Amino acid sequence: MKAPARSCLYALALAAACTLGCDGDPGEQPVLEPPPTVPPLALDDPGHLTVEQRGVTIDADDLSVIAPGNDRVGVSPSTLADEFGLLVLNRPYVDWRATRCPPEAEAGPTQPRATSEDLLDRFADEGISFDRVAVNVPMLAPGRRALLYVCFDEGAREARFDVPEHRREIIEAYVDLARAGIAKWITVGLEMNQYYHLVGEDDGRLIDDYSNWVTLYHEIYQAIKEVDDGIRVGPGINWAVFHRRTMPELANELGLADPVGVEAAAAAYNRTVRPLLSFGRGAARVRTADYLAISMIPFDSEDPWRGEAASEDEARQTEMYQAFRWLPLVLGTGTDEALPLVLPMIDWAENSGAAAVKKGPFMQTLKTATSGLGVEWAAWRRLSTLPDEPAEANPCRKYTDNADPALRYAASYCNAGMLSESGERRTVWDIFLADP
């Protein structure tokens, strides 16, 4: 089914429930399209990634496990260059560790161009160099509860995407990053569909401002392309939020029987993903995505996982694959609107002693599930785990300790590495790097 046909599903379903006239005559009812035909996942391939598809996410805290000529404990720059085809930098719209809202005059050094260039200079000093660089730019604070922004009106106004100053500052930051000439990929926002479910300072849902985000994303895409049409640009969403939050919510709103069925998936796609991918109609339609960036960090205690990242029981493993069943729908697989898949951030984020053991099996489950979906590149969340000892001074604390809950990472972030804090390689390293 072509994407324009997929786009119309259930657009009038909610209105249909409200069309009863005063005399009880339901009036003319909308005719809903049949559910789209979604190709099944290809599950007969282990989905090993080529070197060109493997991205390695590195920040300054990873330098403690990178040593020239040393692969016995940690990893050498030469091994990184041999095993990974691109460097991935997660550089937030503003550096959140001091404040989510730096003054305009002080914002530049905290924004993606400056922080990316600083990191690349530090890496070069350590012998770490990549020709291909991807920059993911989170727009939400680490706790995914609020927006990062540059202060305006002395910080007195709530940051929303319909605030002209906010929109202008964001576009300028992306243009500045594009002009730096360092990024072949720019992911605009990570997990931005989480914003659809947030509540603002007035206790109202931010659904209306999500619409403003969509139009701003379109402007960002065009602005980057005007600087360099060769930069690949895509929006970032979170799959667990799509599958376990948006789909059930839309199913309830539209009176659908199955909260994780194709109708719910199509409704969630039409509401939160499809609007990002283009604007305009007919001959005037303009595509605004070169890929779709989908973070894969499951809600590990919920269905279908229930604490398991993989299973030797075939039926149970098939059940886990169902978590990814609707990826072909959102990617437009099999249509002329198909988009490549980018996996900008992968982790099994269970916060327990067993979490590290489960990362490898989850990576294999994910690789198999996405093997037929045209993965452009994929990156694990961190290269190395962050130590949390000694308690009074450690790299983990700067991420997880903050008086503002919106600026705190979950404790599981510190345990997200493919390497342990001492440089020991975890199973996920071997599975991620398995040769095709």
C-alpha cells in the first residue's frame, strides 16, 4: 500500500463518535479505510551489521578506556577505526549539566557545534579520527520531562515550540552545526514522540505543542539542507514510547479492540510520526526526512519483555519479536515512501545487576528483528560504563545527581556501556561487532 493511502487511517474515527444529532439520528458516518497491509518482519537472518553500518558513541568519559596500542584492557583507536564505520556524538541542544536554560549571550559554547568540535579536538589528540560523523541532538532534557532551551525574557516564560524566540534560537543552532562541516548525519531530536505525552506547567497535555514541533522540525530540515544538501537529516523517536504509550492511548481514544494491533499502530503513526516526514500535498508535497532515527531502549518490565531480553524457547522469542512488528509500517517498507532505519541509541536499560548480561541477547534480538529493514547505521548507547565510586567524585554522578529532576539521567545510564568501567568487553560488544 502506498504511503498516501496509509496516511488516512482513522482520521475521522473520533469525530464519528460525536456526530449524533439531537433527534438521535447518527447522520452520515465516515467510511474508514481497511487496515494497511504491513509486510512481516524477516526473521531468518541474524542481522549482523557491516563495518559501515556500525557507529560508536564516544564522549569525553570514554577516554579512560581508550589507549593507543592497547586492546587487552579497553580498546585502541586503531581498533575503533577498524571495527566501526562512523563516530556518533550525542550533543544536546544546550549542555544541561549546569542549567537547562543558559542565557543567550552564554549559550554558544554549550550548543552542538561548539561541543562537537571540542570533542573532536580532544579525540584527535588521542589519535581517534573518523571520516564519517553523525551528531544526534537531543531537544528534551535527560529526564525527558522538559525542553532544553536558551533563556528568553529572563527565563520567565515557559519554553514551547510556538514561542518565536525559541524557534529562532533552535534553527540557528542547527544551521551553525551544519556550517561546521563535521556531520554527515544530523538527527533532529531524540525520542521526541515522548513530548507528545508530556504535561506542561499548566497541567495541560502538550499535544498542541507537538504540532508546533512538527512545523519547527520541517523548518530545521530545510534550513540544514540550504547549508549543505548532502547532510542526511532525520527526526528521532523512541520505539518503546510509540509501541507501549502512543498505540494503547490511540486505541483507547478511537475505541479499537487491540491496543497493539495494526489499527492502533496506524493511528499512532499518523498522529506522531507521519507528520514529521513531509509537508504539503500533491505536486507541492516536500519530503522532510532522509531516514527515521528510532531509539531502541525497551520498557524492560512490560510486555512483551517481562524482564527477558531473549529466550531459547522459540514461541517466547517470537513473542519478543512482536515488539518490532510495526516497524515496516512507520518506515513505509515496500512502498515508494520507504525510509532507511537509523538506530541512534540502543540499550537494555534495566537497572539491576543482571542488566549487563542481558544487553548482548537484546542486541541479537534487535538485529534479527531489523535484518530486513535497511539499517543505515546503528549505535549502542555508550562505549563504556561510568564508574560510581568513589561516591564523592565520579563520572556517573554528574549525570545522575541534579536538584532538577528534568536534568537527571536514570541510574541505568551509567551502566550502559559495551565496555565495563575498567575496559572489559561485555557480550554486547562481541554481538554488535559480529561479522556478516
